[in-house]
Amino acid sequence: MKCSEPHRASDPKAEVSALILARDPINAMEHDLSHLPEYHATDFNIDGGLRRTLAPAAVADRRLLLCGGSTVICSDVADHETLPSHLQTFLNAEMVPIRVENWGRWGSTVENRAFYLRRVARPRAGDLVVIYFGVNDTGYRLYNHARYPTNGSARKILAMTMRLLRASSHRARGFRPILRLFVILPLSGLLAVMTVFVTLKALRREYQHWDSLGVGFLAVLQPNLVDYSQRHGLRDDRVPRSLELSIMNRCAYTLYRRASKLARFKSVIVDASRRLDDSLDRYLDWSHLDSRGNKLIASAIFQDPDFSALQLLPIGTSSSDPA
């Protein structure tokens, strides 16, 4: 979609999704997670399949590909207010000649981001790939969306079985509490464990693949949006009030945190899930709705030299470095 006079997008996700649906109704979900159509509005632009990001301060022949879900594409804020744009701002201030690219897709997981990196993004030696993951990698999206694309027939069958049981429980009201407590909820934990296993395997595989090609690779476990909402009594319509979601989320995050401490994942995963716990400026849905929230994340997670996803970058021109 190329407009001669860019309009102000009221709901860019809905408008872009409509373009995808019109292009290919059968495979709309797959396209939603892969190549986005050209789209131009005053505050939301997609160029060459990517959400527009601020330009680097210097000529850049290297790329930082920031991959993730809606908390990376950040469709409710303007182009210059997204997490990748705030990250580019920090790099520009340090005069680091690298271009940040927004590879966010709504609802994407590590699985489909890894697949898309190899097929479309194709990082080159010297580039850096950062996968910002967590909330979408618990199994809940597969359970809640029948046509959600994923590999692995076992998880598809399990998720389909859980959806059928959920539908049955609505009809058999007398057995609903028993069915949920003794069948659906235990299966929720099982689906989360299976999803974590597949995700960790994919992260380890991608790290080895890209490292062998001279591409830096790091996975950042994002702050737990669902956990924040439950612990602090916050409410947002984007976060479903579901016991299944709660179980999958807590189970998956517990396993991801433990995995990040294992020797084989220490160079692969940075655990940022509790990075904002002590912040007075907590956000329930910070990346979607608020530029300040994106700036907070970019600063707390990506700029801190002891905790930074940019630790793989040779920031030799930093003003804080000795001459």
C-alpha cells in the first residue's frame, strides 16, 4: 500500500493485516509473521517489509537485527518511539556505525523468527542478531489460535486437544471445574514445557549457525508482561485473564530463567525478565502504548554495559572509554 499523501494510521495493525488478508486469505497468518506489505502513514511506515527505524548517525555497513513480537514492532507508537528506534538513538549518541532494523512481527515466536532470519533477513558476517523473546514463547498462542503456524505435530495435536476440551467444558457445565482442574490445566503445563524445549533447541541451533558465519547472536528474555499485571493488580485488555495463560507463562519463564544459568546457554541467553522489578516506573504494556516505556527498556536492558545485548559490539568510540 503506497499512499501519495500519507494518512495518520488509527490502527496500523488492523490496516496492515487487511492488506495481508486481501493478498492471500488462506495463508494470512503465515504472511503476518513473515513479509509485511509496503505501508505508509504519517507515524507508521513499513519499508521493504520492515517497520521504519531512525537512521544511523554515521555510514553503517553493519546491521543489528532486533527480532521479536509486538513489543518490537510497537505498532501503537510512532516510528521514532519504538524500541528499535530508541536503541538506534543510544547507538547514534555513541557514534557507533551500525543500523538497527526492526524485525518485529505481531505474535511472533523464536521458532518463526529463526526461520525468517535464514530465509529473508540473511545476516552477514559482522552483523548482530538480537531476539527479544518470552511472552509469545510459552505455548499460549498455539493453544489460543487454531491456525497459528508452528513446527511439530505433537504440540499441534496437544493444543487442538486442549481447545476441544475447552469447548466441551462449556457445554458440560457440571463437569467444567473438574475438567479444567484435572485435565486442561495440567496439559497447559505440559504444552509450556514442550514449547520451552523447542524454543531452547532453536536458540542453541541458531546461535551455533550464526556464530559459525561470524554473526553475533543473542537472545534477551524480556520482562514478564503477564506476571507484572498479576503481581501488581494492573489491568490491560490486551492481556487475557486466563488461568491457562498464567500457568503456561509462569512455567515457561521459570524454565527459561533456569536455562539462562546453564553453561550451554550462558553465551546465548541474557535474562532481562526481572530487569525492571525495582523500577518506580513500571509498565504493564509499555512497548505497545508508551514511548517512555520503550526508552526505559532500551536503556535498562540494552545500554547498561554490564548487562547489555550490545556487549558483542566493539563500541570503541564511546566517550566513556579511555582514550
